[in-house]
Amino acid sequence: MNKNKTITEEEKYISRCIQLARQGMTGAPPNPMVGAVIVYNGKIIGEGFHRKCGEAHAEVNAINSVRNQSQLKKSTIYVSLEPCSHYGKTPPCADLIIEKGIPNVVIGCKDPFAKVAGRGIKKLRDAGINVTVGILEQECCKLNKRFITFHSCKRPYIVLKWAESVDGFIDVKRSGGKPAILSSPLTSMLVHKRRAEADAIIVGTKTALLDNPTLNVRHWYGNNPLRVVIDRTLKIPDHFHLLQNDLPTWVITEKEHADSSITTYKKIDFTDELLPQLLTELHKNNIQSILVEGGATLLQSFINKKLWDEAFVEKTTISLNEGVKAPHIDAIVYSVDEHFSTPIWHYFNENETSEGI
Ligand code: AOF
Ligand code: ZN
């Protein structure tokens, strides 16, 4: 938001919707976080948010919170996302708004979900309701960046992550087989937070072989994502953590291999189209977001294909003198997080989607 600009009434209430929506942060996914505010005579008379996937939508909670229901007929409902028009786990919010006789609806951003995608707005307008769309649109899209990217780009939201040395190396000379530690305990926590936010984590073969990672969430609270490892010729030994059958894992390979109890072998052709194909497969399996944790080759392939939305890069003070060159990203640094022992640079890809989505 432009800080010098005076905030309009509409922006003020949509801002409040965003604030309310965030309270559904843990419960709402894979549904979007949504907030709604009802205003009568310049006063807020009702508020609500989508608390939990499968439960009431924001508009329903806001409408139910209004004590004097007759006031609805002269009110405006503000909602951060287009009201739905379909029967999903709950009935359409657009129908409820029409039934309650609310004459004005102000919307943050459209819902790209195929069953809605403008039909909510149309339904309301066809019923004679005065509808305004696109108030704080970027902020509302950013709030649900994973959901919006998943439905509008038909692929998961892609976050890249790596730590690099002061001299620009990502990988380490492993003298005596020991990896040099680039991350601090605090930044490890941050990485685990990112893992918990993602539906899947992806690593390349070399990273899997060198680090024998578990790719689970240990230093933060949250769910373990699906683990995905690219292993073209099945080089990863069966006793490695990733193949230990303790967490669901996909092995992306060009070889035939039978699935085990929770390890799935996905045969994909290793052509230039490998990443788009993998992303389509993840999309089909309802993976809304992924975290790419390395190594440099895999990260650089995502960057070269412009298949990324966000990158966070830990720039450490450690010098390695040699190793694998860190990936190169040609984008503006949006923020530098100084809360950790080393700065974390944060990039957004503006080519793929608009700022911040
Ligand atoms: C709204 N308000 O608060 C949310 C909406 O299965 P259901 O019935 O919960 O529907 C899920 C879809 O509804 C979801 O994919 C998204 O398109 C929309 N979410 N819509 O009007 C809300 N959370
Ligand atoms: Zn709804």
C-alpha cells in the first residue's frame, strides 16, 4: 500500500477483512483465508472469517454475527475474496447475500477456483446487487498467494531456498565427508517453518546423496510435507532417510520401480520438460505449494525456466573458497530480514505473477 495515499473507506474495511482472514491461517488451508465485514450507517455491525476448511465461510460468520438482521437490508458487506457461487462443503455465499437482501458488496479480489471464477460476482450483479471489485487487490491476492497461484497458474506456488557463503558458494568442500554448516540454529528454525508451510519439499539427487536429509519438520510446529526427490537412475541407497518409508515420498525417475508402502516412484521423461511435467503432476495431486531446497543445479533449473515465485537466500559470513557456485537470480531484493545472525535476502518473481503474489 502506498503510505502517502489517503486510505479510502473501502480500503479501510477491506484491510480489516485481511486482518480477520489471517486468523484462519492454520485452519483454513487448503481453502483460502477470507475475512468479511458488514457496515451499516458507517458502523461495523458484523465480522467473520473462514476458520476451518469444511466449516462456514467468512460471509456466513459475518452475517450470523449481526444482532439486528433487519439492518442487513441497508448494509454493505466487504469481503477479501469473491463470494462463492457453488455448492462445495458449504452452500453458496452469493445466495445467502441475495437472500438476506444486502444491497452492496465490496470485494478484494476474484476467486480463481474454477467452480467460482467470476460466477459469484455475476450471480450478485444479476440479482441487482451493487458490486465493487478490486479493492486492495494485490494485498488480497498476496494473502492467499499459494491458493491463487495454484488455481490461476495450474501449478504449485514455488519457493526457492538456499544458504550461500560470502564468496558465493552453495555447496561445501566436505573434507572427511563432513558438510560445512552454513545455517545458524535460528535460520534452521526458519527453514523448518517454511517446510511446515509447504505441501511438498523437493531436492535433487546430489543433495540427497551428500546430505542424506530427512526433509521433515523438526524445529518448528506443523505438518510434514510430501518429500520429492529427483533420482533419474535410482542412485539413492535404500537405507537413506528419504527411502525409509516413514513419511510419504515421491521418487522422480526414468526407471520402472514398484511403489512401496509410502514411497511412490513416478516415471517421468528426463527432457527439458521435466519440471513443467513434475509441477503438473504435483498440481493433479493437490499440492498447492513447494519448497525447493537444492542443490544448485535444481534451483538454477527452476530459475532458468522462470518457474519460481519467491526465493529466500541466507547470505552467510563464512568463506568457503571453493564448492558449487550458488544459483544466480536476476530479480530485485524485496527485503532483507535482519532478525537472524546472517541477513536473509528475499526475492519475489515479478515476471510470473504481480508483486507479492
Ligand atoms: C467464500 N468465502 O470464506 C471462502 C471461500 O468446500 P467449500 O464449500 O468450503 O468451498 C471451498 C471453496 O470456496 C474454495 O476453493 C474457494 O474457492 C472458496 N472459498 N469462498 O465465499 C470464504 N473460504
Ligand atoms: Zn462461500
